[in-house]
Amino acid sequence: MGKIVEIPYRVDIIKYVTDIVYRDGKNIFDDYVVVFPGKRPALYVRKLLYERLKSGFVPPFLFSMDEFIEKSYSGDCSIMKTNINLVWMLYNSIKNDLKGFGFNDEFVNFLPWGYKIVNLIEELDIERVNIEGKYYYPRELPAYIEQIVINIGKIREKFHKYIEKKGYITRDMLYADVVSNGDYDWLDRKKIIFAGFFALTKSEKQIVSKLIKEENFEYIIQRESDNWKHFIDTVDVWKKGNEIEYIRNSEISPDAKISVTSAFDDHSEIVGVSNILSRVDNKSDIAVVLPDSSQLFPLLNIVMDGVDIPYNITMGYPLTRSPLYSMFNIIFQLQENKSDDRYYVADFVKLLFHPYIKNIKYGDSDSFVRIIFENIRFEINKEKLFFITKDDLLKLIENKTFRNLFSLEGFEQYSEGDIKTLIEELFSLFIEPFSRIESLEALSKAVESVLHFMHKNTIFENYLLNKKFVVKLLELIDSVKSAEIAREKLGYRVVLNVFRKMCEYENVPFIGSPLRPFQIMGLLETRNLIHERVILLDVNEGILPSDDINDPLIPQGLRKVLNLPTYESRLEIYKYYFNRILKSSKYTDLLYIKNADKERSRFIEGILWKSEKESGKAGKIKHRINEIKFNIPAREESNRAIEKNDKIIEFLHSMEFSASSINMYIHCPYRFYLNKVLNIEEEEEADEEFDRRDVGIFVHKAMEFLFSDKNFVQMTKRYKYNYKNIKRLIERYAEKAFEEKVGKKVGEKLLLFETAKMAIESYVWNFAKGVDSNFNVVATEAPLKGNIIVKNREIKLKGFADRIDSIGNKIVINDYKTGGEDKIPKLGKLTEIKEEDFDREIIKKNFSSVQLPLYVYLYNQMYPDYDFESIDAQLIMLRNKNINKMIKSLFSEEGQNRVEFIEEKFLPVLRFIIEEITDKNIGFVPDHSDDNYCKYCPYNKICK
């Protein structure tokens, strides 16, 4: 019979196994078969053997459990490992019964459930569960889920038959076959060691329980207590009634020296790792453990770049979090959001400025492509383009902006033809091939072409992680090419979604070298390994242990009935590996995030409770909880004034001042200088959502169409009788404006259209309820012109009215606002301010916007027959549904003396501001008094 050996946590199990293998003192070890839970320990065994022999040797057979199962398989079926192939085969195996099983019969709708069912069948097979006749459903279980569970036995049977008919075998079927028909002849006379296992599946238990009866079999575990349910259900059962040699471990490993650190977010937690490493002199045997893989890149960028020591990554990282996947996802979005052959500018700009694309090498320059793309973005923003074609781009590059580039140092070798070639290449590789995708085979070829191009023309493969992502993606598309589903004409939207789903289930493995002293790994990768210091991150509830207990198909209650692993069994796994870390290392640093959304793990609470109990006093613990704090010095704002020379003064005198430019100066003279004097564009991000950027353009155009239609205006005066016709006109003009300014109503753009149309309708109905019978529209989109005399010099002024109305002998100037709150002057407070007390700060507080009074003043200058008493101006806040909040009039109160306000308050303010702007002795000074204004200023980085 075999042997079961317990060893304590502090013993290096890999070294322990190597000592057994090496005991004979030879350099040929092929009479041993060693099986670990994963692949990585094999690297360490080979390393240790080489260090002892210092020469070549024949290693033992070293396997992971999966590799051992494959070796013991006696059949001749090909092993099917690609998830999408299995889902496709599952779909075909039950295609005729889909509706009976409660599914939609289209593959794209079946796909998400297909992955879940494949995983469920794999678990049922590996756990050797027969689900027939075992039904238990909580009352809240949805009917369609219940339908799946009821039929899962039939689904599994049909799936298995289909797989076998095609000559394949899956991982779960492989395990089931080895349990029943395993070929162990190759093990004859070999010494077999299974080491480091915890939480075996039912199939693994049956395999081990069969092998353990062999005399040459040794099962090595790390156990220091009797309360582990897994060991009670396995090794404690095997030793009863069998002549198995059982070597009990009575040693208890001492706890590591534990340090607990509290951080307030992900970033500060990574800073905590940096602080720990800065205090450690010997970094030769350290493991940083990441239960949450999302912390990998912050760790590498913030910490490891500053640590002068070779390190290795051993963990799985989701392919969907890689920059490579994000690039292809942008390419897919470009196709999904296009309108005919026109591409949505936001998606196009995202593609241009993806790190892999903007760093394409062209000729001898590393910066040529980036500069071209920056200029393309600038021209797109300047032209206010929503959609773009290749022809549009080729026209854009013919202007002066691009011709000037060729005079720059280092760019003399390039010409307009090079830019055209670059654009042609961009479209022919990254855009056009993906517009004709109908099958996964075609998509695989397009993806492969992009990867080969990137390999030749970028530096992205210089980075180890990028290479791993490329390899994984190439493996994925290679497996798809030979799959049944590859040539199916699914349509490009389905193909793109299938590809995304495939990537969701792929982890990029970083299987590292044991030769490097510094290891970065996931929690499961700590199995069987020992390090002097372990730094464990994210020791928070929900991560360690994970709170992912919601199985959409098999709820916890049913799992217990079927003897499937439950949340409690998973919790034991987390607890076992956590305890093993504490007992096997000398120093353990535990970091967790403490904020409103996260709490520290029950495992830390257990450590603190144990410490408190040992002290015998409530609240007294031996572990100090450190906190990550930042001492951030207050930012020194630049208050240096920009002096005005003669050229600047000459330019200012020739300016045509608008309300927006005057408002800009009132809030920040330095911003006025950058924008109006230096003409540095306020960059509008083309990759923002429509409703955040230019929804106003579409709404303004729709309102222009409506109020330019005289019939519409007349209909509103009797809107109850014309309700349907008005609604029809709103729909028609909204459609027309949207198509003209935005494009087709698809995806998010449809939601934008509906939301904006509702705002227009809300205003129209409120307007119609109160419209005066004498109401008429004088003009829409009307320019306003005028001037003001400042220090005996005529200064030009301008404005632009969205709509001008007449009501009897009164004029109302309207300005539509689709954003948040806009302010009007505080007339009450202004009457209290004397002209001799004017300064920019007082004006900013009480005269936050000059727009409406300026429009009144300009209209009077253009049409003197209308005095100030007969002119009003108002903001129409289209986002407000309440009519009382929708309209903000300049002169909202009866009895206000409009002439006095304009002539005695507004015009002196206007002269004061323009006089200050054009005063050579007053520089342009940054104004940092309004944090909110500075936060959203496009130039805030310049004045830091």
C-alpha cells in the first residue's frame, strides 16, 4: 500500500520532494513521477536538481494534474480546449430543442448562456454528479433558469454524443474517462509522488484513492490541524481500513512577523508596497501576491520601475484588460458606430491615439505619426466634424497646417504624399478589412495582419507583457481557424461580439522563472512555494475571500443537494492558502483598502481578535495598523502677470469683443490671454460622448428649423387643436437636424436623439401654453453688431442671437442653453455698487455674465427705434422641464428701470473691463480664486 505524509507549512515542500528524488545520488531520475497541482513547481525541482549536480541530468517525469490526466488517457480523441468551439458544438447539439429548453434559437443570443452551460457541464462531469431526479429550487429561482436545470441532463447527454461523434474529447470528459478507464501501464515500477494538493475535485479524489493503494505511491500534504474539512473527507478516509502508512505531523509552524497596513484607495495601496520595499535591505526572496490582477500594471509602473532587482511575474491576467484587446475593441466600435461609410469621429480619434497606433514608426522618425495625428485631431475639432471618411481626411491634409509641418526640423524629408500613404495604410490595415467581416475566419485573418504589422512597425513588442498578450491572441485565433464555427456566415456584429466573448474567458499566463528572487504572483500561484517575505495586497472582504457566490444556474442550495463545491468549500480554500502564507514566511505584510465601499477581510479581523485574546485585554493588540498618508504641499500657483507690449495692445484695439471673451476676462485674464491673444485653441475632446460635447449643435439646429417655419409658430397659438401636427413637425425637424449634424440614430446616438427631442418638446409645449397672440419670430440665428467708445477709441462688439421675437411693440432676444445653470447679472446688488468702487473681483461676483445686457445694447444700436425699455433678453434652459425655471429673463421684475440699468450700470462695467483689457500697465494675471472654474479650464496645467 501507499504512504501519506504530513509536513508542516514552514517546510519547503518542493525541496522536500527534490530530496526524495535525489536520495539515490544518481543523475537519472526517470524512475520517478511527480505530480503537483500546477505547472510551476516543476521549474523549481529542475533548478534544485541542477544546483546539486552541476551537470546534465535526466529529470523525473514532472506533471501538473491536468498533464498527468492527459498522459493517462488511453483513447485517440483530440482534446478540445477552446471555449468558443465547445459553445458552438453545444449550440449545434441542441439546436433542434433550443426553444423547448427555453432558449432563443439565434446563436448570438445563446452565446452568453452557452459559456455558462459548458462550464456547468464541465463541473458536473469533474465532480461526477448525476443531476437526474435531484431537483431543489428556491422559490425565487426564475422559470427560465429552472427550465435549464431541469433539462441539463438531456443537454449534457446530447452535447457529449455530439462531441464524441466529431472525434473530440473535452477536459471534463477526459477526467471522467481516466477515472473509469485510465491507462496507468506507463507508471509500471515507477515511484509516484503527489505533492501539495488541497481541495481535490471528485474525479481527482477517485484517481488518488485508486493510486494510493499502490506500494510505490506517496501522497504529501501540508497540514497543521485536524479541522480542515477537505483533509477529513480525503486523507482521513483513505487511511481508515487500508494498510496505508500514515506519517502524522505534530509540528506547528510559528506565525510570521505580521504587519498590517491600511490604504485609502488602490493607488495608495501600491504606494504602501513601495514604502515596504524601501525599508527592506535584502530583496532576494520576496513575493508580492495580488489576489486582484487589476493591481498588476500599477504595481509594475509605480513600484517595480524603481526597484533595481530582476523580478518575475507568475499569474494569470485577463486578456480583456490588456492594451492589445482595447485596441481591437476600438476598431470594432468604429465599425459598429459608423453611418454608412462614415466613421464616428470619437471612435476614430480613440483609434488614432491608442498607444500602439500613435507610436507607429514611419521612416526614420518616431514622432512623425504622432504629430500628424495631433494635427488631424485639431482640424477635425476645428471643422466640428461628427463623422469622417477617408476622402474627408485626405482633403483635410491639403491645407496650410500640414504643409507647414514639412519645414520643421527633422521633417524636411517628408511630403504630403507621405501623409496620404500613412492614411491609406491606416485604413487598409485597421479599418477597411474589419468592415467586411462576416465570419470568425475572416476576422482571424484581419487580426493576424494587424499583429504582424505592429510587430514590424512599432516598439510595443519590446515589452515582455505585450509579447505575452500577442502570443495569447495568436493562439486564440489559430484555434478558431480550424474550428467548426470559423467559416459560418454570422454577420459582422455577431462575429465581433463572439470574438469579445472569447477574449472574456481568456487569461494570459505569465509562467515565470524560479531563478529570479523577486516574484509577483496570484494567490493560487503561492501553492507549494515558500518566500522569506510575502507582501499580500487587497486583503478585503469580497476579494480575500471572494464574494462571487451567485451562480446563475446552480444556486447554493442546489449545490449542496448535488454535492457540488459550495461557497463554504471555496472559503476553506482561501483560508487554507492564507494561513499557509502566514506560517510559511518569516515576514508577512498585509495591505487592505479602507473606505466607504470596502472593509478589511475577516482574515485580518481573525488575526486581530487572536492577538486581543492573547493579550487578555479588550482593544489591546500586538499588531500595529499602519496607515498610508501623503504629505502634499499646497500647489504654488503662478501669479506672474503677462506684460502687454505694443503689438498686443494694437491687437486688442482691433479685436471684436464678444460676450464670451469679456466673460472669460472677468473670470481669468490669463485664460483670455492664452485663448484670445495667443489663439491657443481650447481643445474639444473628439472622443467624448455626444451628449457631453455638442448636443447643443443639434438642438440649436432643430429649434432654428422649427421657429423659422411660420406655420409652426401659428400652430402653437392654437396648440390644442394642432397638437398632432406640432408633434409631427417636432419629429420631422429633429430628425432633419440630427441627420445633418450628427448622423444616423443608432446605438447611443438614438438615446441622445430621444433625450434631446424630449427637451425640445417640453419647451415647445410650455411655450405654446403661454404664447401671446401678437407673438412673431423676427429672426433666427441672427448676428448682432455694435461698438462702444473707450478712452476716445471705438471698440467693436459682437453677439449672436439664437432667436429674436416680437410681442406687440416689444423685442425679446433668446439664447438657448442645453448645459447646466447659466447666470445672469444680479440687478439688485448692482444698484448698490458705485462706479468708483469697480474692480474685476467685484464685477465677477455681481456681474457673472455680460451676455444678456450686451445683446440688449447691441440690438438697440442696430435698431434705434427700439429703446431699452422695449427690449428684453432671456436664457432658455432646455434641460429644465419647469417653465418657471426654464426661462431666465434679464428684466424679470416689473418696474425695473431698464434704461438706468443699461446706461448707468452695464455700460460703465463694460467700459471698465475693456479699458482694463487694453491698459498697457495691467498685465494678464491668472485668477485661481474659483477652484471649479480652474478645474475645468483647458489651460490649468500651464499655470501650475
